[in-house]
Amino acid sequence: MTNFHLRVTATTFGANFSDGYALGIIGAVLPVLSTTMHLSGVWQGLLGASALIGLFFGSIVLGRVADAVGRQKLYLYNFVLIAIASAAQFWAHDPLVLFLLRLVIGFGLGADYAVGPTLLSEFAPRRLRGILLGSLTVLWTVGYVLANILGTYIPITDNAAHWLLASGALPALLVLLLRIGIPESPSWLATRGRAAEAAQIRRKYLGQSEATAEAAQTAVAEQPPAARYRELFARGQAAKTWFGAVFFSAQVLPYFAIYTFMSLILSTIHISDADTQNLALNLALLLGGIIGLWPVQRMGRRPFTIGTFAILTVCLAAMAVLSDASGWVLMVPFLVYTFVMAGASNITQVYPPELFPTALRGSGVGFLNGTSRVASAVGTFVLPVSLSRLGVGWSMGWMALVLLLGTIVSLAWAPETRDTLTAEDWHH
């Protein structure tokens, strides 16, 4: 683990913090904006899902671009876009303008969802790849929890809400400054026939000798550059691609829906002292994410994914069955769900890069992130409508079915990828 590894890890961590903060802060300020902007239920759903919609297009489009033009350019310039759009939210007092700005933020973050884990996985040593990639979700959770805590304990007026929205520009600007000078992925350069550049980066930044750099060159150069998206669905790759899409989507759909509208759920189940319970749930998110790093590193990817899906399904099913019970009874499975979901989410940064070869990694990771964000946006848009028309029991019931689908698909298709090699592992 070199200083360079730490720098790449830190800038990717910062991106995930920025993402979590951006997605968390909208849920924190929506109750106030709903009043000051006179938002209908549709506009609340659209603003809640806006960044997720942008993430879909950014991941799909820019993931493919990352395989065509390289990781480094997108890794740097997407945060120029994010910082500017985040700051501009301060002046967005019209729901359409705010919606469009958050689409732009999501679009830029979509690039990082595709490129950040891809670049980190191509630089990180194999024995540390699981914990480094898994830690990305922990930093996402830190940003998300911080946004929720600020929204809970800062008296939010319309002016304060716009300050909070614009404050996302600060971590984005810091990430941008730290990323200046990060080199291109040598794995990607090798697939494009740029062997001399790749070898130079390996020697300068990874400390590889001529012999090990040449061995890594040969390993990656054997993979042809990706030409079309359809290669994600070619024989031998299609099952991994579809598994990744379903597992990722099934996990994040209830996650984003529930935590964007946490305050609404707590009021629906008649929790007294909702602020304290909201804080407890957010701390459970943070603690679960940190503790969840250990099983991601020590267990195989397959048993971890199947086991956490099963627990999450049982928790939401229990909330559905016990929907008429007191709020304190419902908080038990809710807290367990929150804790386990935070740990389970770590795998969403680890599995996707390991499911694809270097030449397809940007496209593949972008595709999985894009499809999962469609599911997230759908869940975020549908849940407030579901809670008002069907109640908490049926709402938790249909989300438990989504998690059950993830459990079944993981049992059928989940591969074990913990020992997957990238070209940089030849050095170790």
C-alpha cells in the first residue's frame, strides 16, 4: 500500500462522500421546500429522484466513454461539473431549475460511479481490494448520515435549505483539487496498445520493476479493447452482467426509497420523538457500514450477498406483518434492517468491478450503476405514493418482495470473485 494508493483511495472516498451528501441533503430539506415551493406529491417524488435519474444517464453513457477515451479525464472533469451545479442550487428557487441542476449533479456522479471503483480496482492490490472498494460505501454513508443529521438539528428555513444544498460544492471542490495529477490506468493503456506509457506509470507510481511491469502489460494486452456494449451480453459474460444488474437494483431500490423518506415513514408508524429515532437509524447506518467491512473482506462475495439479502427480506417482511403493532415494535426490525443494509451495501462497490475484464470494466460498472439507479429512482418516486394510498404494511411488503427476488437471483447466479486478478496484482 503506497502513498499513491492512498491518494487514489482518498479521492475516490471523497467522491462517494459527496454522492452520499448530495443524495441525503435533498431528503433533509424536502419538507421545507415542499412548503416554500408549494410542491405537489409528484414534484416531491421528482426532486427526490432527480439525482438518481441523472446517475442513470451518467453511468450508462460515461461508463462506455471511460472504456473508449480512458478513466483519467472523466475522473477529473466530472467534478468540475458537480462543483458548479452544486453551488448553483443556492439560487434555485423554482422546482424545475432545482430538478435540472440535480440531474446535472447526478450525471456527473454517474461518471464517478463508473470510473471511481474501476480506477481504484485497477490500481489496488488484490489482498486489499475488497476492503478498499467496500470502504467506498462507508464514506457514502458518512456523507448521507451527515446530511441527515444537519437536516434534523439545524433549524431549516427556505434560506437555510438552499445553503445546505449548495454546501455540497465544498467536498466536490476538495475532491477536484486532489485529483489533479492522478495518471491514467495502466491497465486501460495496455488494452489500447500504449505499452510504453503504461509501463512508465507502473514504474513511477506503483514501484514495479521492468520485468513485473512487462508481465502485467502482457496479461492485460491479451484482452482486446471493448468495441460495443453488446460484449457485456456475450457468451460467458452475460450471466455475470445480468446477475450484477438484478442484485444491485434489488438492494438499492428499497434503500434509497426508505432513507429519502425516513421522516415520512417514522410519522406513518407513529413514532414519538422522531428526531431521536431518526438519529438512531442514521447511527445504525454508519455502524453497520463500518462493521460490514470485515465480512466483505473475510467472507466470499457470494455467501455474503446471499446471507444479507435473506436477513433484509425477513426484516421488511416482519415490518409488513407487524404493521398494526406499536411504533416501538416496528423499530426493532427497522433498526436491524438499517444495520444490515449498511453493511450489505459495501458489496455494491466490490462486486461490479470484479465481474468484468479490464476492457469492459468501465462499461460494465456503468451499466450496473445505471440500471440500479433506475430502480432507485422508481422506488423513491413510488414510495410516498404507496405510503399514502396503501399504508406502511403493504409498502414494506412489496419492498420485501424486491429483496426476495435479489435473494433468489443471488442463489442462482452469484459467482465467487474474491480471487479475481487485475493486471496490477502481478506486482504483488
